[in-house]
Amino acid sequence: MAHALIVDDDENTRESMAALVEAEGFTTACAADLRAAHIQLTRQQPDIVLIDLHLPDGDGLDLIDAIENRAETEIILITGNASVETAIAALRAGAADYLVKPVNIARLRAILQRVPKASDLKSQIGALRSELRRVGYFGHMLGKSPIMSVLYDQISRVAPTAATVLLIGESGTGKELAAQTLHEMSRRPKQPFMAVNCGAISPNLIESEMFGHEKGSYTGADRQQRGYFERADGGTLFLDEITEMPVELQVKLLRVLETGKFMRIGTDREVETDVRVIAATNRDPEAAVAAGKLRADLYHRLNVFPIQMPPLRERLGDVELLAQRFLDELNQAHASHKRFPADGLAKLATQRWPGNVRELRNFVQRAYIMGDELIDIGSALSLATGPAEVAANPETVIEIPVGTSLAAAEKQLILAAFALYGGVKKYTAEQLGISLKTLYNRLEEYGLQGAAVEGGEIAARASGNE
């Protein structure tokens, strides 16, 4: 039977929590201070520890170092005064989650229900590591290079906790695959996983999409709608392109992360949710804060456990493995038997792949379509020229004087790239590392949303000669 240690200097709190924990099938031990807690730890190592932050003889966080096998113990901090700083300190010190007094009974029950699955989770992580050693798979990701081994270790360490994760990396590096792997290695793999691209939702609709709305709350709201936070209750919510979320909505997101509560549009009734948030960005988050795209307080709340996603150029040893995997998938889907020549895959590792794994996947698909039973890698690579090579050779270097505003610099870069890639929006967005929706929004701001615009006109606007 699982064992719980409750550390709190308030007798009524200890007794009420002990009764609830025992009702969930745990044995319990209680302590009123750090000294008594250390004694209890020597008697029996707990599966879950509920620690009050402020104790008569010290800080509750000081007890964490005394817990053996912390990776297998659910550590929950309890505090009467929640703050971003408290939450981050607790999660970085090793706590899996934190509760605010008065303790939310439903949330505590949800935490307790995850604890018995710890041994199953350990076995799952072990199986994933064995699979990695065998063929390079790790959850939804693939790769054997040393930098990927570091990434896998980070994911395996943080996945079993409730810590918020911030995935940082260029477009096409597999951030959503990493988020799915984090979810499946967490203590909530059977609960929903929902992915939201914050840059692909209209700014006018994103609040309703995230938090839901009541019937009649605005024109066209003909029924109640549950938002992503409500539908992902108990599971994981992946917020991609977090820097594209409107700043005014970031305040509400911060409140949900701190309290686990939100309100649908059109009501003042709070809804509780238990959601593990994983955020991602292809921007430098600190630069996004400086540019006013990301609130500093939200950044610090999301940045509890940052993970850098390596670009493909830093793991070229994985190119052959990935390319063969993509070809195998196409052969299976189309009942074919196409293959790369023995020396062909090595040529792929000499490319830079600025679009990362996504670009490599697209290349393999083109090579498959154009190739016979034995795919000619050289011919396929010659066909892999992007719109940049077929455009009317506009200038490929732009100069941005020091002191130029970030908005003006962004506009100049986007317009120059749009011209360079012949006005092909999808390819331009991929090369800039932004979503297609974001590119459309920017072009609309610059007055280029409608008619096809010639490269020369775009180049003129980029250089300021409008």
C-alpha cells in the first residue's frame, strides 16, 4: 500500500488531510515540524509527501533534500500565500506540484490518484530507454546523436513531475513531438493531450477558444462552448507559439497557471481545472519579452524547466536514420518497396536543412514521388530548390541600422524574405520560422493581404522606397 507523509504545523489541517489521504487508500504519517518529519523519513520512505512551506523550525523546502529516491516520490508543497516566485522555487527544488490553502479537495484527490502509477511510469521510462538504445526511438522522437541523448534525459527527468515546460527551438525541430512524449511519460498519459497553435487562432476568438464562452455572451454565441483548458482537464495542454498569444490574454493565462481557475466569457463563475501546461516558441523568449511580445511574469512562470530543441544541423548524424524512417512510412502507406542507394543517404548528411526535420521529411516525400524503385538522391536534391532559386534574384542581404525599432526591422525582414521567395507564403513562413497565420497577419498589416504582389514591389517596400 502506498504511504504518505503529511508535514504541517496546524493540527486540524494535518488531521483533515490525513483522513482524505487514507480514504484514497494510503497509509499516513504526520509531522508538525522539520525535526519530526526527518524522524518519519527514517522510519518509512513515503510515496508522496505533503509539505507546508512555513514550519516552526524552518522552510518546508529544506526537507526535500532529505527524501531518498526523489524521482519516485511525489512531493507536493502546501502554501497559504501562492506566488509565481513560490511556485517556481518549489518546482525547481524538486516538488511535483503545489497546493494553496485552503487545500482544494478535488485537486488533492487528482494528485493522489496519480501516485500509485509511479512504478508503472518507471517501467515505461525504462522501456523507452531500452527502445532508444536499440533503434533510436524515444517516444515520438527519433535520433541517436549525443545531443538527442541529452534531450531525452531532460524529458525523462521532468515528465513525471507537474512542472511547466518551455520548449525552445526553430521551426521544424519537433516541439510538438517532444510535448507528446512528455505527456505520455507523465502521470497522466490516459488523459487528454491537446495542442493549440496560439498564432493560428484569430485574436478575436482566442480567449473563447482557450477558456470557452456561455450562450449569448456575444453575437453568434448560440450555445455554451468549453475551451481548451476545460477540455484538457486532467491532461496536458500544449501551447505552441506562445509569443503569438495577445498580451492581454497572457494575464489570464498566468492566473490559470497560478490558481488552476478561470472563467468562461459571459460569466463570473470560476471553473477549476487540473492541466499540465507545456509551452513552445521558435523565438528567443527573452528577446520576445524585450519586444513586448511576451509578458515577463508569464515567461518566468513558463520557464520552470526550459528545454532547447536542437536544430537538424547540430545532429546531422541522425539524418540517415530519419530519412530512412520517412521512406519506410511512405512504403508502408502505399504498399511499395522504393529504397535509397547504398551511398545515397550519406549525401543527405552534407546538406544544412534550414527547415530542420520538417524540411527533411518534405524532401523524402518529393524524392519518393519522383523516384523509381531505386531513388536517385542526386536528382532529388537538384529538385529540392526552394522558391529562392527561381525568383528574380532579388538582393539576399538587407542592412538594418542600429536604432531601428523592432517592429520596423521585423517588417523589413518579412518583406525582403517574401520577395526573395517569390511571394510564396507557405515557404516564406517556414524559412522565417513563423506560422502561416502569423505571416498572413503581418502582410495584412503591411497592406499586402490581397492581390498577388510582384517581387520588385515587395523589395521596394522592404527597402523603404514605398
